[in-house]
Amino acid sequence: MRFSASPVLLAALLFASAWADDYHDEMPRLKALDQRCEQARTARLAPIRENLIRDCTTDQRRSLQDCQGEFSTHGESTTGVRGNVVKGLFYDLPECQAAAQAWEAWQAKQPLRR
């Protein structure tokens, strides 16, 4: 008995293979852009967090550990009261804008995008 695949099945397999290749080629680049964004944000957020922690320990006379715990995530994205995402600080930095644009370009060329 001979196996024969339909042209539609072959086209689907070729398409899936091409998509997987694109995915594996692009993901390291996109993740590297995300990492640069997060490094730039961390550099901008660090002095703000340090000031908040210092003010917390001196003005409110709380322990360093309590203040560090309270302000360690200051400036990060959070979930709002109604479950909506409240975007964190400094996503307007050039590194973050480049990452966002790269992700949008990659998503726009995905054939199964709705």
C-alpha cells in the first residue's frame, strides 16, 4: 500500500515548518531586546527605589527590611482593581520602544493573527 499526502496537507506542513523556523530565528533577538529594555528600566528605577527606602526608614522609622519589601517592586506593572493592567514606569525609554516595535512587527507578519 502506498501512502500519498494531499497537496493541502503538504502545504500545511511546509507552512508550519516555515513558521517554526521564523519563530526560532526571531525569539532570541526579541528576548534580547526585552532584556535591554528591562536593564534600562532597572537602571532608572534603582535610584528612585533607594530614595523611597531611605525616606521610609528615616521618616517612618520602619525597619530596612520592611521598607525594602514595600518598595522592591515600585515602578513595575501591576494589576488594577478591576483586573486591568497598570503599565509600569519607563516603558517609554528608547530601548523599550525598540522592543515593542520589534514585537509588533513580528506579530504583524504572523499568518494566524486575528
